[in-house]
Amino acid sequence: MSARMPAHALDAVAQKWCALAERRRAHFLELYDSGRWKHYYYSEEQFLYRMREAIRMTQRWSEIAPAMDEVAPGQEQSLAKSLRRTAA
């Protein structure tokens, strides 16, 4: 029988994934601004596809794991209940 991780531990993991997605998005934007993307991608279309994907992932992780300072005080209870998800 497997033990379940406490909710706060899962929240911390989700926050780390969110931070990683944000760093990846920032990296793509920096590549675009500097023009260095040309060294790593064959075409602008291929690069833009990857950049849009990084932006979508950042937005999705922000929905899954909103920063605690973005949560209104009254929403903490409802957020805690909504974060208790199962695989079912």
C-alpha cells in the first residue's frame, strides 16, 4: 500500500514545476530578443512553435499552481479544497 504525500508537499512540487516553466519561457524570450535562436533552430517557424509551447505550459502551470501571494485571503479555503485532486 502506498502512502499519500501531504497536500503542502504536492503544492511545493507544483510550485517548482511552475517556476521551471517560467524560467523556460524567459529563456525563449531572451533567445528571441538576442537573435541567438538562429544558432539552435533551423527555421523561425520551428523556434516560434517551441516558444508558443513554452508560453502555453507556463500559463497552464500558473493555473495549476498559482503563487500563494496571488490567492486572495478568502480564497485560501476554496483553493485548498480544489487542490485536493485525485487521479480518478
